[in-house]
Amino acid sequence: PSGSGKYPGVILIHEIWGLNQHIQDVSDRLSNEGYIVVAPDLLKETGVVEKFTPDLFSDLSDPQKAESARETMMNIMAPINSPVFVSSTVDKIQEWFNFLEKDSKGNGDIAVMGFCFGGSYSFSFAVSQPKLKASIPFYGRAPENVEEIEKIKCPILAFYGEHDEALMAHNQLPWLKEQMKKLNKNFEAVVYEDAGHAFFNDTNKERYNAKAASDSWNKTLEFLSKHLKK
């Protein structure tokens, strides 16, 4: 942010599409609200983003080619689903946490926020970093075992779209809410009707839901203001 003073920090983690213009825009929006923002490019060294070609996206929308395209997507993403990649990525996020802790304009309060890929790592980093003040996962995958959930110390505000089948199926969210309650964690899940995956991304015209995006943004700012000092 411009001006003097000390500011809280936010680690902003991108979607599977990498550090693109949308994430840079969200970074600017957070900065304008008085937060120091770091948005690391966590896929830069993998080569994954470059393999998401326009032809592949076109095939995903073609009923005759969709199954083959989904298989291609799974093969492309296989390296970033490995335990080694997950561990090293959490370590990289930790480096940015350390950076914000030492920043001369920072006040020491730090949150993490992310979308899809970044939403999952917003959960993961809440598990690994007890000094984190808040976590805001947008349509991310949460930990799937109680031992990890038990390690979470910070409040979590999680956003979902009702039609996000990958996250809504198999009662994943009800199970998560039940475990969070049993372990006395500060957890709130907001599910938007008539919204699906990636509803916040205004560059994705097929998925964007203006009403859900606006409401989740307002709730995000309220949540950050409540848990990070300014």
C-alpha cells in the first residue's frame, strides 16, 4: 500500500492457470484495502501452465472429445499431485510468510488466501503454520484426515459454489464441518446457490457469478479486518 505506517500481509495463491492478470488484479484490490500482498508463482518451474492450450480447452467443451481431453488434463497435472511437490510448495509458501514477517512495513499479522489450487494450499498452509492469523480458501480441497485438521490454529472462511460437483459430492463439506466442530475450530463455510467452481474469476465468463463474487469479496474484507490488525 502507498503511504507510511505498518500493514498486515496477505499471501495470495493463484488458480491452476498460474500467476495471471486476474490474480494480479486481486492483488491490487487487496493492496488498495491496506494489505501488503505477495502473489508467488508456484507453478512457474513445472511447465504445467504452458500445456493448457486453447485446443485443450476447446476439446473439454466438445462432448465427443471431452473424455480424452480430461485424461490429458489429468496427465498434465500428475506431477503437481505428487507428495514431493505438495511438500515443496508448502515450503515455498512458508518462505513468503517469512518474507512478510521481516518486511519493514509489515505489522506481523499475516493471512493466506487462494483460489482452486490456491484454495487447497490455503487449507494446507493453515495446517502447517500455527502463527497464521487467517485463511480464506475459495473452492479448495480441505485436509482429508482428522490429524491434519487438528493442527489448524487460525480461523478459516471457506467459499464454495453449490454446483461444484468435485467438492460438493460425497458429502465432503458436511464431513469437514462436522470435524471442525468436533475439534472446536473457527470455521465458516459459505455455499452460493446457482454458482459453480471458479465463480470469483471475472475473466472466466462461463464460470463467473457476479452476485457470489461480490458477496464473497465483502465477506473476505470483513474477515480480514476482524482477524488482522491495522
